[in-house]
Amino acid sequence: MSHGARVIRTGVSSGGPAGPPPAAASSSAGSDGELMDGAYFRSCAGMLKVAQMISLLVGFISVNSSLWPDYSAYSYFQIVTMCDLVMILFFYIIHIFRIYRKLTCVSWPLAEFLHYLIGTILLLIASIVAASKSYNFTGLVAGATFGFLATILCVISIWSSYKVSCITQSTSK
């Protein structure tokens, strides 16, 4: 049995008053025939993903352009930031092009939640290691700082994803 509410994520707070009926909500977000979801660009979840990607990219570039006193710590930081960046971009594209509507065999909210959970833990570890091995090199300190910023943004995504899925499940019964 499939519930449409657990598949579609919006940037609208679920704690507020009830929104428009489903027919009006789908017309405001665009019709099914449109290729891209323009409302996702301006949603909180979309802007949060863009902020995560920017902070990960700046952290990667900062570490990449600096001298490394410890090769293994910073190569691990670079691998984690790039893998996280690619996965966030993957989920961003899935939401922009509404791929989640075509591939219903995958639980997209669960997949995104697990990605954020695992990616945030790895990013936190990488940022701690990078910060502890920075030796006051400004580029490495900046990279670790942007790593911590991306970690905070990922925690916010985990919290908002959990909040949306719990509220959706409790109201659908």
C-alpha cells in the first residue's frame, strides 16, 4: 500500500495550518508534464542542499590548495567531502527532476535520511581529524571550518527529514 504523503517532501512547515487541497497544491508546484520542479529551487530543503554543496566545495578547495603536514588526514577529508558533495547533488537532481515520482520502488526519504546520517558522521570525523592536524595553516583551518559548517547543515537536514517523516506517518493513520 503506497502513501503519497511519505514520498513527496516539501519545504512547507508541517506544524502550521492545513494547506490547500491536493489538486491546488500540485498546480502550484507545476504539472506532472513539466521537466523541472521550479518550486524546489526556492524551498528550504533545496536551499539547504545548495548551502551544503557550497560549504563542502569550499572546504575541499581550501584543503586542496594548502600544504599538507599529514597526507592521510587530508586525503580522507577530501574523499569524504567529495563523496558527500556527489551524493547531495544526486539527491538534489532527484528532487529537481522529480525522479522520485517515476522510481517508486525506492523509499527516497529513507535513502536520503540514511545518506545524511552516515555522511554526517563521516564528515564530523573528517573535520575533527583535519582540525587537529592543521598546525595553524590557514587553508587547512578554513577547510576544517567549512567541514564543520557542512556538518551542522547536514544535521539540520537530518532533523528536518526526521520531523517531516514522523509527522507524515502520525497524521496518515
